[in-house]
Amino acid sequence: MSKLNKDILFLIFEELQDNSKYLFSCLMVNRIWSETVIPILWRNPWRYAINYSKKNSLYTIITVYLSNYIKEFLSKKGIKIKISGQSLAFDYLSFCRSINIKIIDDIISMGSSSEYNRFLLQEEIYSFLIKKCPEIKYLNICDTYEIVYLPEAKVRLESLCELTCDTLIDSRYFYRLAHICQQIQRIIIINKNLKANHGTAKLIEFQKNLKYFKWVDDFVEDYDYFDWEQLEDPYTEIFNILEKHANTLNHFEISFLVDYNYDYTFLLYTLLELQNLKILAIYSSLFLDNADLNKKLEVATYRDLEILEIDYINIYQATYIIKNSLYLRELRIADFYDNDNFNDGSLNFIRTICENCYSIEYLTIPVFPLLETHFIEFEKLLKKCQKLRSLNFKERYYEKGKELEFGDYLSNVLIREASTNLREIGIPYDIKFSLKTLETFFEKWKGRPAVSIYLGDICFYRNNNSYMKLFDKYKIEGVIKNINV
């Protein structure tokens, strides 16, 4: 029975592995719980949101593995280290499958403020760490130490699954990794280099099962004063190589620092090849008008897409991407734009969601024209999309003097057709509600789960005491969960 209990506990703790608060609390229950949770915590101990540079216990755990001879040597150099009298309740590092250079270096810095002494500690700690860990599944080499050149690195790193790195690292470091590690499934690159790093491109090229790719630009301290002529294309080579991983890649996430004089067409054509994506996130304004791209997007098919998150996109382009996305759960768009005919574009966008995206849970939609055709299609959308939990309107179409009329129409449609799963509604400046409309809405919302409402024009409501009293009333009655006034 105790064996069964331990197995069940392990399965439960596995589900909680992202929640350090719960896992740490489990250590204090009893020895069985502690023995079960320690291997999970120490599989990737650097992932949790704690201040590692102030955790003396971690420094003690890491340095206790050093031999007494090494401890005495380091102590004579002025490094703070306990030479004897220590024992550990568990062989923590035997469970470790992760090395995060930056965090481990922060812990090492507790031993001495001297750069030379920290180097000595690095030499010793990384040497035994690479020997002690049975295999390394997760490696973060930002602020890199030359760990890949240690004798045991080849054996320990062959099974690497996840790599986080930056582009300032010498290309030769990546060349060695490319020959050792060819089964990496997740690659996260922090781009701090204005030039191409051919090593990162070669590393990506050698992978046989790449599923997750994330790129974050981080080479500008002051965006407004940056000289963009310094940029010498760190992108094209890597993104062309990514096309070769189209069959396996299912997560594609990028955040570019955008120079509007720079040609990012290469990226958009890469996206045309990545039609097995489940998650597409672009936190940059890259989807500019391109007639050839639009034509090819019309015939592109993203059947497996589940999450689409984009900063800025043409409403027609967004429609092309989601038109066959039967499994889309989240559509998050910070801003829409169009060329000429927003009426047709917004109507087609609503229809496309209604016809294809039955599983949508989080939906961003532009404020559309106050026309009967649009509200009829929007009503159909609400009827079909019964899993919808969050509905957010974005400012796009504005008819001066019609804000309250739009609010009245919207309120009536939501009351009639919105799913009982709907928990969150975002309202921009272009839509406003009269006091009577809101009171009717809240009265008819009773019996549903409490709703959170985010209002764009806060001052419109905050400056009228009658609105504030209304909000307070329905908060007390449990109709409103949150409202930003």
C-alpha cells in the first residue's frame, strides 16, 4: 500500500511540477512526501521563481559535493566554504537533469566577490556537476561557461531536449553542440548580436526533431536612439533553415525589435512553409501589406493551429490564417488594420470564425460597423462558439455619436446568445453603455458565473456616481467578478 501511495503521490506531484509553492510545501508533510517530491524539484531546480543569489542552502548543497582536498584549496584562496561536518539528507544532484549557467554562476558568486575566485569555483563545480548529473535534458548557456568542452559533456548532453542560449556566444561553441546534440526539441534564442551567428544556424540545421522555436531580440538599450544601420541581418540564415523543420515544428514564437526600413519578407515566407504549427506568436508589427504574400496566404492551411497571437495584422491576413483552423482555441490580436474595405473585411472575419473555430475560448475581434448584417453574423458566432470564455473588442471602427447605440446592440446580443462559459469581456473606447443598458444586462446575467469587464473609457463611468453605485451593487450580488473602474 505504501508503494502504491508513493506512486500516486508521484503522479500528483508531476502534475504540479510548474508550481514551486505547492511542491516546496509538500517537503514538510512527512518523509514519504519529501522523498517523492525531491526528485521532481531537483530535475530542473533552476526553473522556479526564487532569488537564487540569496539562497545559502543551495550554495551549501552544491559545494558539499566537492572533495575535502578541493575545499581546503579553495578555502585557502579566501573562498567561503565549509570543509567538513556536512551531510545531505538526499543525493540531490543525482536527480538533476538541468544546467542553467547564469543561475549557477549567481549561486557561485556567494562564495567570493573576487572574479578569479569565482573562476576557480566554476572550474570545480561545473566539472563535478557534469559528472554527477546522469544526463542533461535542459541547458541554459546564456552568460556561458565553457561546459561543452568538459570531457564528459558529449555523453551527458547527447539527450538534450531544451536549449536556451544567446547569440553573443562564439560560433565554435554552437558547432560543438551541433555535433553532440541532435535531438533538441525546444530552442530559445536571445538575440543580442547585430550580425548573423552562423553557429546558431548550424545548430538548428542539425536537429532531427525540432518542435519549439522562440526568438527574442534584445540588442537595444534605448530604442529611440538606436542606429539601425548597425544591423547586419542576424535573421535570414536562421529563418531559411527553419523551413527545413516544417514537418516537426509546432511552436513558433518571435519578438523582433522592428526597423521599418528593414525588409522582413523572409520571415513571412518562412511562415508559409510552417503549416503544422499549433502555436504561432509574433510580438512585432511584421504583417505589412504584400500582394504576393496575401495571395499565398489565401491557399495556406494551418489545420492544427490552436493559438494565434499577433501584435499587428491586416484583417484579411488574419482571416486567411484561421480559415481552416478547426482547433483554434485562442485568437489574440493587439491591433487590426485594413486597406480600404473594412466593412467586407470585418464581416468575412466574423463569418470565418463562426464557420471554422467552434473550439475558440479566447477571441479578439475588431469593433465592426453598426450594421444589421454584422450583428446577425456576430450572433451566429456566439451561438456556434459555446466554449468562448473571453471576448475582447479592439478599437478599429468608430462612428462618432453611435457609441451608446453600439453598446445597446451588443448588450442585447450577449444576453441572448453568449455561452454560459463566458467569463471576461473587454470593451474599448468605441463602445459605451448607458446606465439603463448596463442595469438590464446585469439583471439578465444573474444565474451565470460572475463576469469580469474591462472598460476602455474608464473616465466615462468613473465620473458618474450612478455607474459606480451600480457596479458596487452587482459586485455584492456576485454578478460582477472584476471591473476596472
